[in-house]
Amino acid sequence: MTEEQAKELLQKYLNKQASPQEQKKVEEWYATLDQENIELAADRKAAIGEQMLVHLQDAMRQKPKGSQVFKLQPFIRIAATVLIIITLGISIWKLNIPVKPENQVTIVTGSTERKHITLSDGSVVLLGPSAKLCYPKTFASNNRQIALKEGEAFFDITHQEKRPFTVHTASGVDIRVLGTSFKVKSYQASKHIEVAVITGKVAVSNKKVNLGTLIKDEFLIYDKTAGRADIGKSKSATYIELAFDGASLEQVISKLQYAYSIKILLNDNALAKLKTTASFSSKQSPEEILDIICSLHHLKFNGSKNHKTFNIYR
């Protein structure tokens, strides 16, 4: 039902022309109002008040007799209250009032300031100078979305298979990941947006097309004016720490797979529960890290010729 249809239904109710089913619908709207918290600007209240007055005066001119007076009072109360909601553009069940979500956090840095932000899922954002970041205090159950409104930021994202992580920019370019680390540079005054992947894999897109998929040590430069993206290999690599504190081997493997865009297989599922406490750097090769991990658990591993698939075994 559109807003206009809802207004027509309310008018029928005011004119006592609504069918029993339509009367029930309006009264159901009214019943939901106790659960709503309506906050309006002063000028909006005035406009609604004027429209309410017109409808109420029309209803009162009917001069009900006898017991009809007592029936008309709740009738007007319901119609007037529902009119407030309809005038605001209510859908059938929920208000559509533009209010600032309490769940949202906005962080702004000064011209020489940097900030370290830990998100609700454990992901980390290092926000550069003159930047603005908006994110929820708590992420939704099926996705994780934040907005880099301005500036440069480094993201180290916690891997969660069922909750993809998306960074939205003011220019309409989105960066989608599952669990990885990358940098984004997005200034509104600049004609370019830059995305550089430190570990893992990210997909960069705008509203029209996928601009490219980047892996470790690759970068993308998007020309906002021309709508064109160029991908290259980073000359000066950036490194991050890969730390594990009592993590299961399954968790360690998951992190390494996304960090290096590789595949690691276990020939025995029982190995997945082995605990690992160690710290590495993304500067190290996958072979070097696997060699250390296997030494800790008295295991062995081998890799494919292209260094993209590894097997761990006893």
C-alpha cells in the first residue's frame, strides 16, 4: 500500500465509509502506536497540526446525537493519531522517519592525528589524518558494512565466512572482503581512489561493474572522472603481524589461506583441533610459516609447484 492509498483509506474512515475490514486496518495501525517513539521537528509538527485540524473540524461538523458522542470521541482520536503517521509517510507497519541511528559511530581525525579503532567483530582500522569513518557499534548478523567518508585507512579484517565485510566510499566505490588486510585512500578532492592489498583478496566495484579483484601486494587506482580502473603490483610491500594465541590449527589455516590466497589441506581431520600459539609476519613466505607450525606439532607438509596448494600430514 502506498502513502496515497493509506491517506485515502484514512479519509474513508473519517467519513464513516470504510468497510469493516478497512476499519480494522486503521485501528490496527493505531494499536501499533504505543510501540513507536515519534520525534518531529517543530515546523513538521505545525504542518501536521494544520492538516489534522481540517480533518477534525470536518468530522465534528457532523454533530452526532445521543450515545453517538461517546462513539465519536475514540473515532476521532484514532483517526487523528493515525493521520500523524500517514502524513509522515508510514508504510503499513513501520515508520519511515529519518533519524540518526543510535547504533552508528562517526570518527573524525585532525590534520596530524591518527586513530586505532577496534570494531565489534575484532577487526582493526588504523585511520589516517583528515579522515572520517562511519561504522555500527554492532554489526548485523549477516554482513559487516562501514563507510570511509574521507581520507586514508588501513583495515585488518577478521575472517568470517558468513559475514562479508564491505567498505563503502563517498564516490560509490565499494571494497568487499571476507578476511584480509588492505589500505584505502579516498579523498573527495582527489580524482582517484586507491586500494592496496597487503594480505588476502578483495573485490572492488562501483554501482555498475566489478572493477577488479586484487590479491596480496596488488593495488588498484580508480579514476573517478573517467570511470576507469588500473591494477598493478606494489613495489614497496607493507607487512602485518599474523598472531595466534591458542588458536586451533583449523583457525590458523583459515587465516593463512586468506592472507596468502592459497589452499592448505589436512590429511587427518583430527589435526584441525591442535592448538597453536605463535606470531608471524606477512613478510614471511607461506612455506616458512608452515615449516614452523609443523615443527611445533611434529607434522610435515608439502606444496605444489606453483606454491598455491599445501598438504599437512603426520
